[in-house]
Amino acid sequence: MNAPTKQRIMKILIVDDEHLARERLQRHLYDIDSSIKSIEAENGLAALEQSQQHNLDIVLLDIRMPGMDGIETASKLAELETPPAIIFTT
């Protein structure tokens, strides 16, 4: 008899400078699958920090943010050894 395989939990980073936008995306993810681990960041720099702490599968990324915008953030995330999939949510 085969041992049951452990299901891997998907990790998704939500990056947006607007709290309400992050909250709305959180609700949508929960509605899709309540086992998804979602992490939040309010800007590009925080997103890069989170990417070093977590092995992310997907980044939901706003384009227009103060400081490091979504395009620059995506460019830096793409340089990771195992880059996450990026979905722009602007």
C-alpha cells in the first residue's frame, strides 16, 4: 500500500500599496481555496524581502506603487533562482 502524499500548500504574495486592494485579493483567494497561504507586502521592497523569506509560487503584483514600482519589482523577482509566477493586478 502506498503512503499518502502530502499536499503542498501554494504560497501567494499579494503586493499592493492599498490595504483594501490587498484585502479584496485575500478574500478572492480564500474563496478559491482556503488552504492557500497568502502573504502581503505594501511595496516592491517589502515584496523582495518576503520573497527571500518564503518560497513563493505566485506574486499578485500591482504596477503603480510609490518607490519601487511593480515592473521593477517583477524584474528583480525574475532574477531569483526559482522565480515565482507573476500576475499583474493593476
